[in-house]
Amino acid sequence: MLALDTNVLVHAHRREGPEHVLASSLVRDLAQGAEPWAIPWPCVYEFFSVVTNARIWKDAASTPQQAWAQLAAWLAAPALRLLAENESLIPILADLAQRRRVRGPVIHDARLAALCLAHGVDKLLSRDRDFSLFPELQVENPF
């Protein structure tokens, strides 16, 4: 199963960057396909936070209604799996969180990696290089 990180979702939604066409096509193909794919729950919240943040987008931030409409469209995809925390996450996160370079905000990436591993994700699409700290999870930059 393939999972998407927040940065892929943001590029799929926001039209400003050169990554938009590729990200939008990628997410659309997954949403219209029959193969299971995933979004970790923390990425849902982070997506909403990023695209509605006026400090990032100045006057062009997405409205909460636009952000939620985008999420609703993705959440309606029949093959989408939302990766939620459960008890199986605890030992995986404990291992990842206690690694030498996991400090401060990197715990967020450890949490996402643990969610993916706990749910049997084969590959996470992300531009975030901090995932290299977790070689158990195959990560690919789609851009």
C-alpha cells in the first residue's frame, strides 16, 4: 500500500508550484483507482493547517471551506485507508523515537513512519528527507 505525506497533498491542492500538476495527477489516479492507498490521520490535520495558513500563502490561503472540500473529495475515495493510531503503534514508535537523531519536531516524522509501518505501508511518498532516519520505511520523493 502507498501512503502520502502532507507535502504531496499540499502540492496536489495548491496550484502555485511546478509540483502541482504531478501531485494532482498522482492523487487523482490513486483516488480513482481500486488499489488501496493511505493518508495518515496526522497528515489530514497538517494539510488543513498548512493550506489555510495566511502566513504561508499571504492573501491567497485556502479558506477552511476550500480545504475541507478538498479533504472531503479525497476521503470519499473508496480505496483510501486512513492510518490511525492504535496499540500496535506503541512498540514501533518507541523504537523510532529513541534513535539518536530523533529530537524536537522530528518526532512528528517518527510518528508518521510508525503509523505507516504499523499499517503495512509499502512506500511513503514524501519530499521530507528526515524519513531517511527510518530505513525500515521505503520513502520516495515523487518530485
